[in-house]
Amino acid sequence: MISRAERTPLTDWWWTVDRGLLAALFALMVAGLVFLMGGGPPVAERIGLPTFYFLNRQALYLAPTILLICAVSFLSLRGVRRLALVTWICGVALCLLAGKFGPEIKGAHRWIQFGPIGLQPSEFVKPAFVVVAAWAFSEGAQRRDMPGGFLALLLLPVTIVPLLLQPDFGQTMLITMVWCALFFVAGLHLIWVALLGVLGLGGVFAAYLFFHHVRERFNKFLDRDSGGGFQDFWSRESFRSGGWFGTGPGEGVAKRHLPDAHTDFIFSVTGEEFGVIVCLCLVALFAFIVLRGLKLARRTDDTFSRLAITGLTTLFGLQACINMAVNTQLMPAKGMTLPFVSFGGSSMISLALGTGFLVALTRKRPRTVLLSQKPPGTASATVAGVMR
């Protein structure tokens, strides 16, 4: 047992971290390994790899994932901001390089190679962008001499333009939705909310007109009888054949027809082999993480922490919702992974960075610590406000 009387960095971390949130994240990682045992082998055998290649690689990714979550969670608020800013700058630069020099995979240039290691920089841009945008919004709210709102507004096009050039419409849509959520939480008037909604619909329509792959996916989704959506068919079939209790681990059929059964459509494979009840339990686990994060955001008095926690939680929840909506045929395919469940090195490490930020920001901190980490120009004003 770790005693409260001991004053070490480890004990301070243990007694200030939200252990319920940590436990839910680790449970999600373990569940991902179990579900990947069903979705990974058929894909590995189809492309000539060892049967449990994807499972073994995912297990290897878990060690650096857990270490990164714990390491980042030790950071102070200032440390979180600095790491996010550096990650965002490097990530945007790498997105530009990937769009220009990266290999073409499924009609897009989203990856960049470092020798034998492939990296999808857009995955790392997402959590870093949320923290940097929350930083800009909070500075604008606390300092009249700081154009935080303008900087936050400028951050969006600087981030999504490199993604559109790849093109990566799914990540662009996700980042834009999270940015709108931050804008709303920061105190946006309802008129601006309506205007952003109209602009968002206009952006979707423009993507349909100018991006061939987006138009093709929408057309396949709307015309189920066109014969082109075999992924859609087998995704629906997996839930139909699995029923409430599933066909049993390893007994699924749909995964042998789904090309991305270990990544984008692992939720469908889970539905067939483990049943709808297990899928609902998985949804409940995601819901617990999201609601826990929002509850902790509501409790904090620090503007930056509240905005960043809300944004990171929204990012995590929206990504999970989009993946599950695609699997259940509620929206067109987006090529988005299910957090900590789908296979993917870049996805796992970037999620570790984002959840590490989340765990660090939700730690219990004395109010004096929060005040000391504000910019010098605002600390005295904040203390005066507290005294009043």
C-alpha cells in the first residue's frame, strides 16, 4: 500500500490522480487485446503474416502506451501546454511532409516513413491541437491584452488545411467538431453556434463536390442496392448473425470478408463473436470515460483545465462514436479507429498522449498551485478576485 504520509512524486501522483479514469482506460486496453484475437488472425493470414501477428504487435504497443500515459500524467499544467505546443508544431509540419512525400495508401498520403517505422502524424496533431486551442481560449478569457479568440480561430485552418491536402476528411471533420465544442464551452453565443452549424454543413457539401472519394462513400451509403458496399453488407451481417450472445470467439464469418476487420470494423467482429450485450458493455465503458472526464472538468476552477479536459474528452468520445456509427451503418465509412481497441501503433501512442494529457489535467491540485501556474499578468488579478 502507498501511504499518504510519504511525500514522494509517486505518492503525490497516486493520491491526486483519478484512479477510476485510469482503471477504465486500462480495462479498455485489455478488452482491445481480447477482441483483436478475433479480428486479427483472418487479416494476417490473408496477407501472408503469422496468425497472431496483429495481436502480438498490439501487445508490444501496450508497454510504451502505458508508460507514456503515466509519464505525461506527471506533468504540471505548464508542462502539458509546452508538450502540446511542440507536438502540434511538429505534427502539422509532418502532415505537410506526408502529403507531399508520403506513400499513397488507398488514394491518400497520410503516412510518413522513418526507415522501417511508419507514422501517421495527424493522429498526434489531434490531442495536441485540443490542448493548444484550449490554451488560446483560456488566455483570451483571462487577459484583455491577449487575442486568444483570434489565435484559436487561426489555429483551425492551420491545422485542417494540411489534412485536406492529404486528403483526410474524417480527421478534418473530427477536429472541426471538437473545436466547435471548445468554442461553445468558452462562451460562444447561440447565434455563432447556429452559424458554425451552417458552415459545417456547407463544408460537408463542398467535400462531397470536390473530393471524389468522399462523394463515392456518400453515394454507396445512400444507395445500398448499388452493389459496391460489400463492407457495409458484411458489417450489417455480423450483428445480425451474432445476435445477443454471439457465435463464440473465433467462430465469426464476416471478419473473413472485411478487409479492415482488425482496425475500422473490429466493433462489427466483436458484435458477431461476442454478441450485442458485450458491445453494449463496451459502449458503457466508453460512456463512463467520457462522463467521468466531463464531471471532472465541471469540478475544476481553472479555465484552461476545464476547456482542455472537455476538449480531450469530446475528442475521445466522438472518435469512438464515429467508429461505432460506421460499423452499425449509421454513417458512411470514415477510416477511423476505435480508441484502444483497434489495431494501430500510431493510434495507440497518440491516444496515450491524449489520455496522458487528460489524466494530468484531471489530477487534484491545490488552488494555490493553479494560481501559481497562471501567466504573471493574471495571477494578481485572479488573487484579487478570490479575495473579493
